[in-house]
Amino acid sequence: MSRYLDRSADIGEFIPQPDDDLIICRCEEITKGEIRKAVHLGMWTMTEVKRLIRPGMGLCQGQTCSKHVKGVIAKELHISPAELDDLTARPPMRPVEMGVFGNEVESHE
């Protein structure tokens, strides 16, 4: 996003749309309407929306939904999706036993 996007710019009031119940992020079950509301609350970047309502934080880590989330945000802000920064993808974390890090092999004798 343009680093100088004026946050005091008026993007208009939130007006519900018929397709606001459309699921955009399947992992976290986030709708288009929830994303639109977040933008109207002042969350104008992908990171801000992610921190508020969690799209891109499910099992797929945004691989399925980030393009759509970006499109919804851009449309609400009346800008091109190319002006928005992408989400930082991170692999899902899982607990690992300490022995794995030490390359220890457990014997089952």
C-alpha cells in the first residue's frame, strides 16, 4: 500500500451488501462482510485485518484466501490490490520433542 495513504480519507460509511455472508477465509470462517467492517473500522492493511479478525491464520496460512482478502480490502479503499502489501506467510507450528533437536534416538528395548 502507498506508505502515504491518508488515513483521514473518507471511504464512506459501511453499507451492508447481499453477499456479505460469503465465506472468504474457510479455515477461520471469516466472511466478506467481516472484512469490509474491519476496513471501515480503520484496518487498512492486510496485517491490520489479519490481527483483528484472523484471515490467513488458519491451517492454510492464507494460501487459499489472501488474494480474496486483498481484493475485498482494495475494493473498500477504492485502490488497486497491487497497492496493498502481501501477508507474511508462516508455516504452521507443531510441538517437537527436545530429543529431535539433539538427534537422540530413543531405544525401545
